[in-house]
Amino acid sequence: MYSYGKYTSNPSTLILWTQGTGRKQISPKMTEQAARLQTHNQEMVKCLNQLRSQQTALEEKIAAQEKKKDSLSKEMEKLQRTLEQLETSIAEDTKALNDCSKRLTETENGYAKVVDTLQLLLMSAKEKVNTTTPTSRSVYNESSKHSS
């Protein structure tokens, strides 16, 4: 049974140690395969390290995105509450405006009726003044005639 391998100063020769007999030389073909295996192993380790680096970078990116998402969600909730408050305020103010407009219309209509009534009263008063004035003049004229 072989315990481990070791390269000699000649890279095409691999030496293995056995339990009983000690040192044993391996064929150049096996040495070449072992060298390729070692090269592949080194490349595999590089690839694994690159994948781990990519994984770490992605984890950090996702964490940052989640943090931003949470921040935006909180901001959206705050904006939603503000929007709801604004909509409530607009509804209340619109109701108050409608009530005010209704009272204004009623007051204007009432005032128009007062103006119409006042105009009728004025016309009636003028008629009375005009009808009573000639009589007053005649009474005045008659009393003037008598005094002269």
C-alpha cells in the first residue's frame, strides 16, 4: 500500500513510499498524469476560491439591496400615511367648502329677495309720495289763497 507521493529532482519521475519495501519509482506516464492531476487540482482550488468570492460579493450585494428595500418600504408606508391624512383633510375641506357655498347661495338669494322687496317698497312709497304731493300742493295752494 502506498502512503504518499513525492517528486524527485527529475519532474517526470514520481516516487512513492510503500510500507514494507520503502521507495518505489513510478513510470513516466503515471508521473505525467499525477502532474496533470496536480495542475487540475490547483485550477479547481482557484475556481472554488473565485466562486466563494463571487458568493460573498453577491451575499453583500443582496444584504445591501434588502436594507435599501426595507428603507424604501418604511418611506412608502410613511408617504402612504401622509397621503391618507391629506385625502381625509381634502374631503373635510371639500365638505366645508360645499357647506359654505350652500350658505353663500342661500344668503345671496335671500339678499336678492330683500332687494326686490325693498325695490317694491320704494316704488310703493314713491307712488304714495306722488299721489299725495298734488293733494298737499292743492291744500297748500288753497291755504295760500285764503291767507292772501
